[in-house]
Amino acid sequence: MAALADRFSGVFTALVTPFRNGEIDYEAYDALVERQIAAGVAGLVPVGTTGEAATLSDDEAVALIARTVRLAKGRALVMAGAGANDTRKTVEKVRQAEKAGADALLIVTPYYNKPTQAGLVAHYAAAAAATGLPVMLYSVPGRCGVEIAPQTCAALMEAHDTIVAIKEAGGQPARVTQLRAACGEDLIIHSGDDGLTLPFLSLGAVGVTSVVANVAPREMVALVQAWRDGETDRALRLHELVAELADGLFIESNPGPVKAALALSNLAGPELRLPLVPVSEANRQRLAGILNRFGSAAATFQEMR
């Protein structure tokens, strides 16, 4: 299990899906992936919430996963989003992602349905039975209306060897302790909130599935590495460096702000698929100010090293 935990340690970037005129902008996507790998991220997460998975066709999702695998060339672990609010559809997505070459799977709790904990057990059991790949559960109650209870996570781990990890995005650092108490130290925990990366690491998490890394991959990688190296003061300074950016990228529904930030940085376009629309002009201006302050602070931080 230690070797598996090492594979999941560090920064996993929840990749955006760039669009141009309604279609996937593969040129921009390729450049974004290469930028992530150059920055030293440990993992790439295509076709997740940040990648607007809910509005991708099956063909688009499979193409993005396969493309990410080809681009990564083993330099980063590819953990594909494979969740839906229909268990049959989830099983299909799991099989498609595995066939496309994914190294691991991120499976979100069913949204809108609000299943009971027994329903979550049955849902994830069906998904786990359909694959031999490692599975990361994804608990995000703000999006899905239901949270994976620590005891549910423990039951799933005990019954299915492939369920090894959880992305915890409920905004509560105490959940790390609760999950470890229920599941033991073998459970691999990722922070699902960039601003809580350092608190989560201090409590036993091993990484972060990051939105901020789309914009600032080097700083997020440096933050996690500093903690792992025991450089706690440096980790705290890096946490403070990215704090305003982490807040700013959620001033509207994700991934609207991060796409706006990428557009302001000339890295990808701001286009989204309905029902999401580009951020308001006021928030775009606010993001521009945040990016300017972040850029200045990041440059100063590098000079002080």
C-alpha cells in the first residue's frame, strides 16, 4: 500500500477542457497538459468537474482521456473522471476510461439523486466490480447533496481492494481525522479544496486534486513538496502565496473563474458550455487584479529563496 500511496502523493491537476466555437480546443489542451508536466505535477485528472464532464459526449470524454494518456507518456499518473448519477452509466464510463488507458479512476458521488449511504455502497460496489484500476472516491456534498460517511468509506475499502482513496471536498479538515479513524492509515486522502491543502497535509492527507494548479502548477507543487520535505515555514509561505488565488477561482461556479484566469494569462480561451456562462465583467476584472498580485508575489518569493 505504501507504493500505491506514493503514486497518489502530490499535486493532481483537475484539468479544464478548453473549447473554441463549441468544440474541444485540442491545441490549447495539449499545451496545458505539457505545462503541467513541466511543472512537476504528479497526476492529471481529465474529464472531471473542472473539465465540464457533465456536458461532454462519451466520445469526447474517451478522446480526452486517451489523449491525456498519450501526452503524459508515463510522466504523470492519469486519473480519469468516470462518474455519473446513474450507476449503469458510471459502470460504462469506468469501462471506457480503463479501455482508453487511464491509470486510475475518480468517481464522484451521484448528484441530484441524493442516495442513502446504502445506495452509495451499492453504487460504488458496482463501479469497483467493473474495473481492476485503483479507484478514488469523490465526496463533494456542495455539488452532489450527499457526503460519503467515514463508515461507508471503510465498508467500501474492506469489500473492494480497488477502492483505495478519497478526494475530500467538503471543506472540513476534521473529515481527514474522521476518515483515518474509520478507514485506517492505508486510506489515501486528497484535499479537494486548494485553500485547505496545507491543513489537510498536516492531518494525514498525501496530496491535492487541484483547480489552482491549472494556473499556478509550480507553486502548488512547491507547496506540497515543501511539506513533504519538512520545510514547514516554506510550506506556510507558499500556502499564503496561493491563498487569494485559491479563493478567487471560486468566486463563481467552477470552472468559470479558472477559465477566465487562463484566458487572462493567454493560456486558453474562456469558453464554457451551457448552462455555464463566462464570469461577469466585474469578476473578470477582479480576477485580473488577483492574477497581477499573485504574479508579483510569486516573483518576489522566488527572489527571496
